[in-house]
Amino acid sequence: MIDRRQLLRAGLALGAAGTGTAALAACAGTLPPIDTTADDFGAGATGSVTVWCRAATQTAIQAAAESFNALHDDLQVTVLPIPDAQYVTKLATSIRGGSVPDIVDFDLINCPLFSVREAFADITELVEALPFRDSLSAGHMGLASYEDRLYGIPFIGDYSTLFANTDLLARAGLALEEVSGSLESLLEACHALKRELPDVAPWTFPGNASGAMGFTIQPMIWAADTDLIAGELGDQSGNVVGNDVVEAVLEFHRQLWVDELVPQRAFVEDGSQWGHDYRSGEVVFFPGAYGSAVAEAEESFRPSSQNVLLPGPTGGRATFSGGDNMCLLNGAPNPSGAWMFMRHTLELDVQRALPDSGYMPIRSDSADDAFAESYEQAVLPVTHLDEGYVPSTLAYNLLYNQSTSPWLAMIRRAVFDGDVPGAMAEAQSEYDRILTQTQL
């Protein structure tokens, strides 16, 4: 089974590209709206609930469905996996045809594509009434929001942090917390590691994997309270040229390459082996995800793998709040039963079991002592969900996930060709073009 990390590694588009865009344009306003404010909504429903999920995250949603079904004899949940590359088009087609599942569980970056087209039920009052509302991932909730209303809930988290082999750091006389406060201090640490430990690479990145680089490099920009996109959803443009933070982040990665602080294979690494060099002890610093840094590592390696939130050029911290959101469809056959299941997925026992499948909770109050003992490296991002972010845009896949994205083109031209100004100018033009086209 392909998981989200593998998709990020390969830099694949996870949705609305090409054929999906045309289908989306025709699906607006075709479903009867659901009133979720009735007093008995979400209680005592019977029958069945159908959930479409990404094939990439089937394990997590299937486990939640099984635990729900065990508690309800008269209401059963059926999970249908959809190949990630087909998800947006298939959902748009089902909406246009007026025959939809009850719930969609999909990559949170695709939420705005359907929220703006009134495909999802407004569940604002249901979410705001949750006693743990304030503990929900800010990044996920941001993409479930549109015009101050809520159209989804978080389900699973996949957060980027900076992992480090602390055994190797200690051999060079360095401590993770002391050297990770900024990109400047990290670059100094990388030079020290090269001097003290010439047989290992100080840093690693997959230089030909667009999605993976977006997952790990963008937070370095967000940590400085800026982004590569400016404006509100539907009226956005690029924010690249003249952005000193973007320039500093590109220069940091260019210097890593020029000073030979990353393996030479970074030039061609398409993400298929993302994290392998870190788990094998060949590199010290690894910006990545819990799954690839910890869950896939040997048990003996895990204690030496510690993490911090990703810093900006001169400080600050941020993480990419990736993962899935769940949304209730307008026109759903069993909307009340659907909310019963959605509410179940937010329960602490469901959330705390997610690291077993390589994902993380989306509730900050999940990280109690027992959770910390079992999933030590998951605690940091889970307890700092307020520092997570994902840009809300209709063009995320086109800008960041595709192998032809302007994001990857900018990185490669800046880092490997050494032309930072030219790379930023080209990216500005392409960001503006793509954003204009997707907002028509």
C-alpha cells in the first residue's frame, strides 16, 4: 500500500490537476444542503454510512471504522478507498451526478477546492460545540474553513519537523537545542560536523522531489511569518520576488550544496529513498516526517533520533500540518450517522493509536504521559499544533506537488545552478500565472 509519505517522496500531484479542474467547475451548487442544526442531529442514527478515503490512508480510517462498528449494531460504516490520483475527479463527477458518499476523508489541501463550490455541509455549530474544540490542529482547521464557516474536521496529522541523530551530534560536541534556533546556526553546525565527522553528511534533502521539499522547506519560510502566496482565497498572487525570507531559505540550501554538506545524490533524489540515509546513520540532520524518521526506523535507532520544529532564517518555529480532513457531503444519504462516525474519529483512543500507522493525532491533548512513553518523537508537533500551517489555495497541487511545479523549478535553479535571483523571478511569474488561472 502506498502511504502519504511515499506520495510526498515521489513529488506526485495528489489531486486537482488537468482533468479534475474541468470536473470541479461543473459541480458547484448541485447538491441539496444539509441542515446540521436539528436537535437530534448526530444521535440515534441507523443504517449505513459510506466513507470514501484516500488509498494512501486506508489503514487509519479502516481501524477507526472497525472500532466504531464494534460499538454500533444498528449503524455500520463502510470504507471505500479511492486512488489518490483519481480522487478529485471522481468526487467532482459524483457531485455532478448527484450521487455522493456520506463522508470524504482526503488530503486536507483539497478542501478549499470543494468548499468554495458548496459541496460540503456547514458543520460550524457541531464543531464549535465540541468540548475539545481548542485542541484541534490549527492547520487542519484553517483548510476546513471558508468565509468564517467550518466545512470539515481534522482526522490524521502528518507533521514536518527537523530530526537529528543526537549520537552523531554529541560526537561532534553539539547539542540539538543549542544549534537549531535558526538556519544560520544550523549552517554553522553543519560546517562543524563536516570537520569533526568527515565520514557522515551533515544534512540531507531530496532535491528532485517537489512534494517532499514543499513539506519540509515551506515551514522555514512560515516560521518568519511570511508565505510564497499573498491574498485571500480566490484573489491570490505570488509573494516570491522581494521576499527576503524566501531568498534566505534558498541561499541556505544553496550553501548546503556548494559546501558539500549534503550527499551528492541529493541532486537526483526523487523521494523514493527519502529518509533512508538518515535511518542508516549516514547523515545527521533530516527535515522530514515521523513516519520516515521514526516509524520506519529500526527500534535500536529511535532513541537517538530527536526532533525540533523547523526554524526560520533568524528564528521562529513552524511545522507543515499535513494529513487528512473529513467532510460531510451535502446530499449525503445518512448525514446524521455520518456525523456520529466523524465525531468518533476525534475520540482520544482513536487519535492516540494513529502513530501505529505512521500518522499523528490532530488533538493537542492527545499527548499524555502514556502517549509520550510510546511515541516520544511525536509529542513535539502534537503539543505545538498552534504553530502548524498549510496555505489555503485552489492551486496547491499545481504549485507544489507536481514534478513540473514552479516550486521545484525554483529550488533546483537556485540550489544547483546557483541563480537565486533568476529562480525567484521565474517562480513569481509562474505563481502569478497559475493562481490567476485557477481563480477564473
